[in-house]
Amino acid sequence: MNSIVINYEKKIEKLHQEIYPQISKLLHDIHDGRNLLDYTVLEENISLLSDEFLSLYKIESKLIFPAILAALNTNESSVYAPNFTEIIQLISSKEAKIEKYLNSIKHVTEGHQEFDGDIKEEVMDLIRIFKDDYFPSKHQWTELLLKLVPKLDNSSEISS
């Protein structure tokens, strides 16, 4: 296995085994045993964030990560190679929604003093993990994907 593939695998592993489980746990903990219905706007945004995050998590885990690793491990150009440009667009679209919901949650949480201390603390932890870990890691991941776009474009031009 070459060092390029190992670099992609390390980024995938960090996202899949460290960052995503942390976020999933916090989202679960925020909902677990609490009635957030008193905070309708917060509940709506946390639900939307959770849905979008879990959707991206599933798409990447089951489709994107395996397809990229398979394409990197295959030396031959394939008709079935993933379209990295479309993958980047899909991920970017989902991440923009995640960031929108996260900003709404931050605005609602910071704007209201009536939130219980535990809820506010967990929500602020969630925001911190997204800002400090998730988005920087996803930015690095996107940069790695962008490196694959010219290779795909060049190989398709050669085979035409």
C-alpha cells in the first residue's frame, strides 16, 4: 500500500472513528432524558442538524469512503471510478446545511439565559467539536479530494 492511500485512510479513520462518534454521542446525550420541547427552536435545529449529520455520516461511511479507497487502490482507470467533483459538491452541500443549523443553535443558545446549565454546556460542547475538530478535519479531507479531481480529469481525457 502506498503512502498516498495511507494518508487518505488516516483522514477517514480520524473522521469515522474519532470525530463522528463524538458528535453522535453528544447529539444523543442532548436528546436523552430531556424534554427540549420547551425550547422549540433549539429542538428543531438540533433535530435538523442531527438528521443532516447522520445522513452525511451514512453516505460517507457506506459509499464515499469505500469508493475513494477502492479507486485509490486500483491502478487501472475504471468506468466505475467515482466522480470526485460530484462527491465534493455533495459533501459541501451537506456541510453548508450542517453549519447553518449549528449557527442557528449557537445563536439560540447564546441568546437565551433560561436554558438549563447542562443543556447549554452540552450544546456548547457540540458547537466546539464541530468548530475545532469536525470542520478543520473536513477541510483537510476536501483538500485531499481536490487532489484527486485532476487525476480523474486527465485519465478521462487520455482514454477518450
